[in-house]
Amino acid sequence: AATSTSIPAGYSTLFLVIQHSDQATQEKYLPMMRDAVAKGNARGSSLALLEDRVALGQGKRQTYGSQIGDDPATGMPCVLPLEDPDHVDERRASVGLGTLAEYLTNWDMTWDPEAYKRDLPGMEERIKAFDP
């Protein structure tokens, strides 16, 4: 039996299709995903992933730190450009995501916001240089 907190299967499938689509499709359906979350038909955590992908695709910084990529200089995994690293865990909690430190254990990474902030300008330059 479904509970009031369950998400319809169709929305979960729709999210996965959108999440792995091209930038134009992601941008087109982002308002629909926002609406689905507002109505309780999709997870805030799913929307956070899509918001981050769209922002990065537009050359902006992500909000929730959900997108991990390889640093072009080192080939090592890194948190792709992130807005306001000091408050990322508050934003993650607001959409039902665990802390960034917990998430990064999937890549054997540690979260050091101070080191991240120091390296961020250089990382953004390296990414732009490798992805014109």
C-alpha cells in the first residue's frame, strides 16, 4: 500500500530520463520537476541533482554539491564548482540529502571546505580550459 510520502513510480522514471538527457531537455523539464516536488510527486533530492546539472551545464556553480567530476589537471574526482561551500550541508539537508562529507565517501574523498574554497578559482579555470 502506498503511503502519503511515496512518490509515484512514473515520476521517478521521468526524473531518471530527464537527469540523463541533454542540456536543452533538462532545462525544458526543470520547471515541471520543481512543480512535481512542490506537489509532493517527486523528491527534493532528485530536483537538487537536476538543479545542479543544469547550473553546471549553464556554466554556473552548483548548489547542492551533487555533481562530481574529474579535475582536468589531476584526473582525480572533485566536487565540481559549488556555490557557498560553507553552507552546502544546510542546503542538502533542506532537500533530504545527507552531508557532503558522507556523499564524498563514495569516491574515497574527504570534504574540506577551506581547501575547496582555496582551490575553486583554479579548478574553474582548469575546467574552462579543457571544456571550451
